[in-house]
Amino acid sequence: MYLHLGQNEIVPQRRIIGIFNLDKCSYEKRTRDYLAAAEREGVVLDASGDLPRSFVVCTHPYHEQIVYLSSLSPAALQKRAESGALE
């Protein structure tokens, strides 16, 4: 099963570690530090094309983790995952 994150980015659901609300999580220092470190390592991919509303942390074959920024809300991503639209 796959999850469409926006901007032609599709990831296998088995690789998803978590889906997070960017607005709520960005207040926490640990989250800001995590995202800053991921940006420095070059493992942040912008699938939003606009203002991101969520970020999705995934495993990756060549990196420990990869972070996708999405313009979709976490609720919309969860709904897409549960519907299995891209099985």
C-alpha cells in the first residue's frame, strides 16, 4: 500500500514512521532541532509546493530516516492511508 503526500511524492506505507502536525510540533525545541538536523543532512524533501502543514518521517534504504514536508493536514494523510486508495 502507498501513501500520496502531494507534488507527485508517493511512499510505501510500510516505510512510514510517523505523520506529524507541523504547526503543533514546531513549538517544541526537540522537534525544531530534529528538523534542523535533518535539513543540514539533506534528508528533507519538500512535497508541499506551498506552505507545509505536516511532515512525514520515513525509513529509507540509503539514509536512516527521510523527512517529507506536505501541504496536506495530518488528518487528510491519515484518511488517505486508511482508505487504501493506492493499493
